[in-house]
Amino acid sequence: MGQSQTPLKKFVRVTGVRSGRYVEFEFSVNDADLTVELILPFSAFEEFCTLQEATRLPPAAEVATEFDRLTWRARQPGLLRRVQATSDEDLPRAARE
């Protein structure tokens, strides 16, 4: 079977924080409307994003403050600002609307 040479675009959006330790997030590949919901400890979430080479979309507005606190506890301050600085051309159309 032939494989497509088109690289897959992968996206992650934080949707919640549980018990101040776990990150709830949505993961999508090439289609922002089709996602899978996952929950991982913060360090595993970071590793997952790196391994998948996923573009991190800004978190849901109601979660941003709680996620920012979690990044400070994990000694990753400023992560939220770096995620929000993602340029619009990297975002899927549905995420920009």
C-alpha cells in the first residue's frame, strides 16, 4: 500500500485540569472537528505533545487560569503565553472562528 507524502497536522487543546495534576485535552489529526479526549499527568502531556509534534491551540477560556497555575507548579512558567502566541496560519479554520 502506498503512503501519502503529505504530513499530518496534529493539534492539542487543553479543556480542563483535574486535581491540580492532570491535564484534560482534545487531540485531533488533520480535522479539528474530529477529536479524541485524553487525560494525562502534566509531564506525560508535555511528552505526548512533543512526540506527536502537535500544534498547541490556546486552551478553553474557562481553563486558562487553572492551566497557567499548573504550568507554574510544573516549573514551565510562560507555557500558556507561548501557546497563545501560535500564529493563526497554523490553526485549523474551525479553531480561528
